[in-house]
Amino acid sequence: MWREKQLIAGALAHLDEVTVFKLVRKGLAKGLDQFLLVEAARDGVKLVSEKYHRGEYFLADLIMSAEIFREVIDLAIRFNPPKVIDCPPVIFGTVKEDIHDIGKNIVIGLMRCRGLQVLDLGVDVAERDFLAALKSTASNILCLTGLITPAYDSMRRTIALLEEEGMRDSTSIIIGGLVNEAIREYVKADYFSTDASEGVPLCIKIINKKTSLKKKKQVKG
Ligand code: B12
């Protein structure tokens, strides 16, 4: 598996779409874990991103790598649909004023591969739209992406709105993108992450915790 992962990441880093799909199809046919195959493709996007930062690739190359990644996800899910986790969807979006969505789409892809349902609100999402989505789906997990400075105030306003509506305590909020602990504190989120693979187990952990709390309450009640 380790070798397959390296080969997929390497082919994606060279933007060699044909080889990426050949390797992923081969891995799926061999019964390898589709999540790990998709993670390998994610590693490829990371390599492209590093090459872009070193000036070895253009922005168009980074965007193309994200497109190949998206197709790998579609292929993996079509080949072997994951068992869907029975709970309301994770609400996800890039916050108001920000249109960066490459990272968001990677995290969402990985989540869907693990069977999480996700409601993707897209980019430049207004505070009230996050609120409306949480209410209409009865979801209690909110994932926000932001990469530009104004995004931090959008995140803060979104979270303040949840507080005003009395929904803050029941909602777990994870932020990602160009964020760190200081930003997490400023916007008053629960968690921050700059690693797509971290986001998936974190959401599953939150869901399991909330489900067991609900069960305990039902038993008591
Ligand atoms: C690609 C890119 C663009 C593309 C976006 C294409 C797209 N569809 O997303 C385009 C060209 C459109 C663009 C536009 C702009 N950009 Co731009 N852009 C970038 C660039 C080069 C890469 C971002 C990226 O996709 N990285 C790769 C992904 C995979 O990484 P990621 O987003 O961090 O996501 C990872 C993690 O953070 C995590 N993650 C992300 N979200 C979440 C959420 C959760 C819940 C979890 C768990 C994890 C998680 O998972 C991902 C994978 O591990 C960055 C440079 C940089 N250093 O990041 C600048 C950058 C972000 N852009 C910048 C700027 C200024 C702009 C513009 C304002 C430029 C302009 N003058 O027009 C506009 C903004 C438009 C707007 N209103 O948003 C600045 C922001 C600086 C700042 N502090 O404000 C940066 C940092 C460049 C720079 N050094 O100046 N940009």
C-alpha cells in the first residue's frame, strides 16, 4: 500500500492524470482501502502546492491538481460507495468575502469517502446562510474555510450569530485554511486544522461523542 501511495502521489505531482487514474483503478480492483488511495492523491496535491510555492509550477497547475483530485474522489466513490454514517450532514463552506475552495473541496472529498454526509454551501457564504443550513438540517457540526485576512472577521461574525441564536453550545465548529491557534481564539471556534486528514477523524469523533451523549440523555429521560 505504501508503494501504491507513493506512486499515486508522485504521478499527481507530475500532473500525469492518465497514470493517476490507472493506479487508482488498479488499487481499487485489488481491494485497497479507497480512503488511503484518495489520501495518496491528496498528498499529490500537497506536492504540487509546494512546487507552486517554490516557483516551479504555475497557479493553473495547482488548480489542475485539485481537479484531478476531485475526479479521483468521484472514481473511488463510484467504484465502492462508502457506508453512509447515519446522522445530519456536516455543514461546510468558505466564508463571506473568500473564494478559495481547493482545500475545502479536498476535505469534503475525504469526508464523503469515509461516509460522512456533507452539505457544501460553496464559497463566499453569508453568515445567515450557515445558520439557515444548520437549522434546516438539524446539524451540529460546522466547518469553515478561510484563507484571506477578511475571512477571519467573517468567521467571527458567523460564530457570533450562532451565539445570538442560542445555537453556539450545541454546535461544534472547526476552521481550516490559513488559520492557527490565535485565529481560532479570535473567531471563537472550537478547533482549527490545516490538515485535511485531521478533519475527518475529528468530525467522526465529534459525531460519536454527540451520539453517545444523546443516548445517555435518552436513557436518563
Ligand atoms: C490558489 C490561490 C488562489 C486562487 C483560488 C482558486 C480556488 N478555487 O481556490 C485564486 C487565484 C482565485 C486566488 C484569489 C485570491 N487570492 Co489567493 N491564493 C491561492 C494560493 C496560491 C493557494 C491556496 C490553496 O489552494 N492552497 C492549497 C490548499 C490545498 O490548501 P488550504 O486551502 O490551506 O487547505 C488545506 C488545509 O488548510 C485544510 N483545510 C482547509 N479548509 C479546511 C476546513 C476544515 C474544517 C479542515 C478540518 C481543514 C481544512 O485542508 C487542506 C488540505 O490539507 C494561496 C497561497 C497560500 N499560501 O495558501 C493564495 C492566497 C491565499 N491568496 C491570497 C490573496 C490575497 C488572494 C486575492 C485577494 C488576490 C487578489 N488580489 O485578487 C484573491 C482573493 C479572492 C477572494 N475574494 O477570495 C493571499 C492571502 C493573504 C491574506 N492574508 O489575505 C495568499 C496567502 C497568497 C499570498 N501569499 O499573498 N487565490
